[in-house]
Amino acid sequence: MAAAISLCSSLTPKLSHNQNAIIPISSSHLKSNFVSSLSHSLSSLTLNSSKPPTLSFVPKSNDTESSIALAEDPVPATDSIVETQKPKPEEVFAVVMVGSRQYIVFPGRFIYTQRLKGADVNDKITLNKVLLVGTKTSTYIGKPIVPNATVHAIVEEQTLDKKVIVFKYKKKKNYRRNIGHRQPITRIRITSITGYQDSPFVTLP
């Protein structure tokens, strides 16, 4: 019994000594770990605060656009259609005599002439007094008319020209007259110029 007590008494100072020695070591170790973790967190905070914040924008997908894109059917590939251009009509003009006047006429245009008696609206007429026919490359000169040349036209309107005022005056007689006149005219549209191809022509240089 005495030996056991002496053994316990001999062990207690060693244990107390070991406990006293362990406590300061563990506290210093904890302090060093805390200081190192604190310094690391401060350095990370300073680094993060020095860098400007970056924002990343992610484009939102529009559901309606995607549904529309899916709903659209693919356009079928069509074969390229080659359209053949129609040949342009030959540019030609003529000098024709109607009544006592001469007119330069072009296919598709209209002119006003003196009243054509007996011609109604939409009537087709033929003008045979063709004095000259001209194209881009040649000229057909009549002597006095171009043989076989004909100008075809259609009557569009029978009307009156603008009013012309005629004033008459005699001095010392108290005579004054103010007279207006409107000349009857006919509007015709030229449709074609034909029959001049077989006539002799002059080639332009």
C-alpha cells in the first residue's frame, strides 16, 4: 500500500510538469495559426478590393423568338428562272403631213391636228403622206413622199383648242369689238410606222 502511494506521488509531478509544458506550446501554436489565417484573409481582402468588379452579362434566350424560329418552315430552293427579255421595238420617227401642216410623230405619242371630219373616237386611221422616216442608223427621205410608208393612228378625242381673243378698234368712231374663237381639233395617238423598209435610204456616217 505504501509502495503504491509512493508510486502515485512520484508520477503526479511528472504529469503536472507535462501538462504545464503542453499548455504554453499549444497556445502559441494556436496563436501562430490564428495570426497566419488572419493575415491570409486580410491579404485576400486587399487583393479582392484592388481589382475592379467585373460583371458578366449572359444573354437571355427569348422563348417567343425560339418558338417562331422553330415554327418557320424552311424555304424550298427554287430553280433560277431565266427570263428572256423581249426585243425592244426599233426607235423610229416620221414626218407626216395632215391637211396643210407637217408633224413629227413617234410611236406611242399623241398629237393634236386640225379637225378630221368624219372621224369618231376610237376610229383607226391611216396617214399616207409620209415625208421622212428616220431611225438610229438610217434615214428614208421622200421625193416628195416615202413610197409604201404608212403611219397608223387611233382617234382619241374630238375637242376645241384654247380660246383666241380678237379685239377690233377704230379710232374716233367709238368702235370696239372683243371676239373669241376656239378652233376645232382632233387628238390622235400614233400606234406604228410601217412600210418604209423597202424604200431607198441614206446611211448616217
